[in-house]
Amino acid sequence: MDIQDPSFWRSGAISTTLVMLVVLAFLTIDSLQVISVGGANVPKYDVINQQIGYAYNWSRRADVPVIGGPQPLFGKTVTEAEAAGLMRTGKLVIQSRACMDCHTIFGNGAYYGPDLTKSWLDPAWQQIWMPMTGKTTREDAMVEFLMHPDKYPTWTRAMPNLHLTEDEARATVAYLKWISAVDTNGFPANFGQAGTSP
Amino acid sequence: MYRSQKLSLRYYAAAITLFGVMILFGLLSALYYLFPSMLFNVFNFNMSKIMHIDTLVIWLLMGFLGAVYWYLPKELGREVVGMWLAELMFWVFCAAVAVVAVVFLFVQYGGANEFSMWFINQGRKYVEAPRWASIGIVIVMLVFAYNVIATCIKAQRMTGILWVLVLDLIPLLVVYLDAFPVVTNMSVDLYWWWWLVHMWVESTWEVLIGCVMALVLMDVMGTSRRIVEAWLYIEVMLVLGAGILGLGHHYFWIGTPQYWLSIGGFFSALEPLPLLGMVVHSIYDAGMHRMKTANQPAFFWITAEAFGNFIGAGVWGFMMTLPQINLFSHGTQWTVSHGHFAFYGAYVCGVIAVLYVAKQHVSGAATLTGRAWKWSFGLLNFGMIGMVMALLLAGMAQAFYGRAIGGSTLMAFTAASENLWFTSGMWARMLFGVVFAAGYVVLVYDLLTSPKRVPVLQAQPEPA
């Protein structure tokens, strides 16, 4: 064994890479099962018909989504197929308007706007935007805000008007409600349970 | 000069131009944090950010292509096969980049439909280019792969470096296929998106720049092929050995199973190792040559690449990727600090080094010296380190006040963003960004200026 011989290290490089790729392949197969819709960590799309919460789980030692009783979005219970259609449109809104080049979802994206992982659960909808928009439900306030964000700024870094149609805004709200039900291993931590200023 | 080296110079010219565009939109993006109402509803932050990060990817890719087109004929002792196709692809690449830039500047976004994905904006960070342009990139890379492989076959010769390069082209192309689908399920979308982003940036690009640096080291420092190839294999072994499962540090919070917290944390901790190896190697080389070389700028930028890669990608990455820290640091300006430092250290310094290699050959100067390159070296490094520190300050304020104390709500995000540490960090980032831009201006000036002729001192016989 001559460690100054490049072929020694070439063998090491090839074998290490192959082993790691095989391990990654197995982990990917398992992970895709867990994160597929209806898998262990990702709920079915029709979870938007139910109440969604987020609470600390002592056995997991992390905050986890809590799925409660019926709470239809916009007051209408949707079928699995209807929910899937809403999600498809919602995702296309998020991509076509490049939302994640200002915001993050699951902490991924850009950092100019707030993280949207748990935005459905954000107390600001009840405390700020429902009174501001004059809407009586969280989802109606969200739709009004998404369609005319420049009319309802809360601070200097306001959201621009990206000209969402009402259908697009409703689909985006549905998407954000579904996203909040994904089990993200406790990210973000302590959501909405602490003070806001240093 | 080979025809492919002339093509290489075109790629370098395009790369350095896009480097400037990237800096311009970086400065603009930084300004939004200071003056949020600027260009509101006209040209919003997200479009400026897209221009900044997409030009980053494109100019570095062009720099890599230029470097390979430069060294391939030298490595094999013959012209690159299929040059007319390669030259055509250069213009296709440039035209596609220009059209996409015009669309981003003036159309910006479309409705929630497939037309927007095909022709306007795909809206996935780093993969915003519409599908037609992504197909263009695939074609350019396929032609590039054909050029490399066909030339090796025609020359009936393979070196260790070229084997690594050719094999690296496979994952480079395969993971880019993720640039096309719209996956409704965000968890699955991000799972594959990270294959593209991580496997490009933290694996295949690391190997690619490793190949380029190996060629530069032999060229500039005269390092023996045996040493360079052994180090390249070690680097590949460690980069891929740690980096493939290091992918796990992106799988902490996207809905993936809990075991990724342990796997990602463990392998992320190993990721600085290969980069430390490069530092050791560069110090060894510098000592061997007593800091003397015919191409001082290239030598200094290679050394900066080794240190920058280790500190920016390795140390800065490790600092924030253990899950216990990442729970709070993820998605803050802390990430931006790491991103800037890593891209700069790992790739920007390396590409600038090959630009100076080309300059020396084109000018025919026996040695490259002067003052301008030192100013640009100093300003670019000082500017980058300043930006990185400023962003770290701002990011830590976000992690502690917005996340850990504030609880990650909109109001917590707002409060952290108005925190003095955050705002002062943003101002400091702007200031150092201007310093960095000044360094770029001097760099372009120096690259375009003919080097001074340094008289070669003749040894005088000692008087009897």
C-alpha cells in the first residue's frame, strides 16, 4: 500500500462515493414514502377541511401539528380531488409570483419577508388584518390581503401587489393551510408562544 | 493558441460581465433593506434577488466552461473536437441569458399556469429561468460534455483529472433535470430541489473546481501531476464521502424523517475536512515556492480559494448546520452570510485565478506583477469579509430575537428586523458591498490592461 500512489486514493474515492450513493438511495426511498401526500409527516390535501393547530409534544420533544375537528375552509367542505386542484393552483401561484424569492417556506427561499411555514396560524391575521380588512374570518382576510397587499401594510417593508385573481388568492390560502399541517420536526420552534421584542 | 482557448476567452468575457451584473443587483437587493419603498410595485425585491442569484450561477458556470475549454487542449495536446458546435452554443447561451434577463426585468411574472413556467418565471430559488431556457442550459452542457468526451476519445488518452471531470459531468447533468417539473407537494419539491442545489454547489461543482484548480496548480506552480492527482482523489473522496449524505442538513425541517437530523448533523460536521486538506496543500505549495511565482495574482487567488473555501463553506457552514443551532439560524441572514462566503471562497476566487492565467498567456508576459491586482485582491476580499460579518451580525439578531425569543411569527420577524443589530448589520453590508464593487472595477481594469514589461535581470559575472 503506497499512500503516495494516486491509484490508492482513486480506489478510495470510487468506493466511498459508491457506498454513499447506495445509502442515499435507500434513505431516499424511505423519505419519499414519509413525505408523500398522506404519508407519516405530510397530511392529505383535504386536511384543509379540519382545524389545524401546533403544539409541543413531550414524547417528540418538539412542536408538532395537531389536527382537530371539522373547520372547512371558506365554510365549504371540499373533496380530496377538489383539494388537490386547489393545491396545484396554489403551488403555481407560489412559483409564478416567485414568492420564495422574498419569503421562505420550511425556512427555504429568500429572507426579505417572513417565513410562511406556519403563516396560517399567525396571530397577526386575527390581531391586525381582520380588523384592517373588515373581514370576519381569517381566510377572507388572507384573500383580501393577498389580492391587495399594498392597501394593508403593517410596516415599512410592505408586500407588493402581484395581481392575484380571487381564485388564485383562495388557492394560495388553501395551500398555506395545508403547509401548516406538515410535520417539520419542530420548525419553527415556539411559534407564537413568546414575546416579540427584545 | 488553440481555437477552444479563443472560445474560452469569450466565456471569460461573458463571465466577468455577468459578475458585474450580479454585483449591481446585489447592491440593489441590499438597498431594499435600507429603503423598502424603493421601486415598490415597479421592480420588487424578489426580481432583484433573482437577477442577483441567477447571474451568480451563470457567470460561475461560464467561468468553469471557460477554464475547461482553456485547459482541455493543453491536457490532451490537441484541438477540442466539435468546436463549431461549441462556438454556436456559446452564442446560444449568451442569447438565452439576455432574453431571460429582459423577461425578468420587464415581464417579471405571469399567472398561475403552465405558460408562466415555460416562458416567464418558474419561481423556484436558483431555478427561476423559464423551462425553455433550462432546456437551453441542458443542451449547452450536453454539447460541453460531448466536446470533452469526444476529444478524449480522439486523443486516445485520458488523465486522472479528465476521468474525474468526465464522471462529474454525469451528476452535473442528471440533477439539473429537477429544473423542469412543478411538484405540488412542497416537501417532495424541496427534497429534489436540494438534490439540484446541494449536489451542484456542495458536490459536483466542488469536484469541477477541484479539477480546474488541479490544472491551474500544475500550470502556475509547476506542481507534479502525481501529487495533484493524489490530492484530487482525496478531495473527491472526502467531498463526496461527506457531501452526499451532508445533503441531510437540508432535510431537517421540510417534512422529512427525524433521522436526517442525526445524519445531516454528523456528515455536515465532516464537510470541512476536504476543504482543510486544500488549505494544507496550498500552504505546502506556497512554502515550496517561497511565495514566488511567474503569475502572482493567480497564485494569490488560488490561495484565497483554498482558505475561502475552508472558512466560508466549511467553517461558516458547520457553524450553522448542527440541527440544534439550525432550528433558529435556518432562513435568516446568517444563511446569507454563509452563502456569500461559501460561493466566494469556493468558486469566485478560483474563477478569478483562471482569468489571470489566461491574461498571462494572452499578453505573453513572462511574469504578471503590478499594483492594480493587489488593490482588487484587497478590496474584493475586504469587501466580502465585511459583508459576511455584517450579515452574520444581522442573522444572529434574527435567530435570537426573531426565532428563539420571538417565536417566529410575523410580529417577531418584524421586531427582529427593526432591531438595531439587524439594521446596523444591513447598513454595514451595504458599505462593504460598495467596497466589493470597487474591487470588481479594479479587477476588470487590471484584466484589460496590458501588463508592464518587467526587465529580466541578467546575472553579472563577479569581478575577478
